[in-house]
Amino acid sequence: MTADLKGFTPGIVTHYQQWTEHEFSIQVKANIAPYQAGQFTKLALKDQAGKWLRRAYSFVNSPNHDLGPDVMEFLIIDVPNGGLSPRLAKLQLGDEIYVGETASGFMTLNEIPERVSDLWLLSTGTAIGPFLSILAEPECQQRFSKLVLVHAVRTRQELVYQELIAKLQHEYRGNLIYLPIVSREQHPDIISDRIPNLLSDGRLMQAVNLNASKTSSFFYLCGNPDMVRDTRAVLSKLGFEKHLRRSPGHFSSENYW
């Protein structure tokens, strides 16, 4: 390992899935330290000048999935004129990629207060990835009586992982509610608005037929910083409190760029 890439280990691309023109998933096999569902690590490749490009990406997979923790999946947007993502988009099976040896992030199951019985996972775009990781955990299925997965995107085509979500809903036996939201298209069977607006006027709760409560509910927000900021403000206005380790609350968040 070169000195300028300390903390990374080599991996191999084992699967590539194109979802839309600019959205794709890759699976990478590499030996890294133990990680938790909901966390993220960094991927790295060299640029044309030979300098290392690094960026954080969340695990889509549970570390307990059938392929084992050494096989990791990442959902990625190929950002036009971006540094790393266009190079990731060109990877092929068997190509080498470098993976951060240690995962980070506190959006995990063990951060959720014990009192919680209904878990709300509010995401935009590729930020659905860590929530799929969390939902795949056996502990998650056993711990909560109701779970709500909200995925807000611009177009219907960006509603990725439909087969996996359907599989999870089957495994949760009706306790997992999936609510897709599309903002730039109109579809008769899909809500079209922003998450903060839907929370503010109660339409989100009405759509999933579940009321959020200060005694039993917890919200994880992940994605577009504008969504995260505005949703936090709405939740605070509704009387929910930010979660801190020293002061357990009702919501926690992670910006996705």
C-alpha cells in the first residue's frame, strides 16, 4: 500500500447494476474491519494524474447478508464533471478498487432508544442505501412493530431496488410500509411533493395510515441537505426533539453530500 493511501485495502468489483443513465450499484469484495448496517466507508481510485480520489459511500447491504461481510454493495450517482464517480461508473467486473478499512457513521440500530416501537426512515435519492442495509438486519425485524420506508426521488425510474423492497416487505409480514415519492413527474399511484411538506400537513402519516408519537416513534433522515434541514425543522415544530446520546430524542440525521 502506498503511503498516500493509508487506511485503505484493495478490493475487486464482483457485480455492477445500472439503474438509470447516471445511477448504478457496484458490489466490491474486500477484507475490511467489522461494520454495522447504516454505516459508510470510503472508496478510492486514481485520477489521470495518478492522485488518489476518495469519497464516502454507505453500505446498501447488511454485514450479515448471505454473501458475507466481505462483499459490500454501494449505490452511486455518476455526477457530471465529478471526480471519482465517473471513474466508478466505468468499472468492470474484476477491476481493482480501494476500500476504506474502517467504517464510520452513527445511523445504526444501536443508536435508537429502547422505547421505540415504530421506526421512520426518510430518504432522498441514493440515501435509501443505508436504510436498506438497516432493514435487512434480523434485529430490525424483531425489534420494531411498524417501520416506514420513505424514498423521495425526481422521476419514477429512480425508485431503485424494487425487488429487494418487495422481498423485505414479505419478510416483515405487513409491518414494513413503503412510500415512494416522485417530485418531477405526475403518477396516479405515487405522491408528488417534498417530505417536509408531507410531514407538516399530516399527509405522510395519512398515506401510511400510521400516526407518529413522542412515546413510540423515531425518525432517521438521510439525503439531500435541504430535505434534512427542512424536515428537522418540521419535526421540531411538531414537538419532536433531536436525538443525542446524552439526551435521547426522536430524530437523527445524516446529510448525503
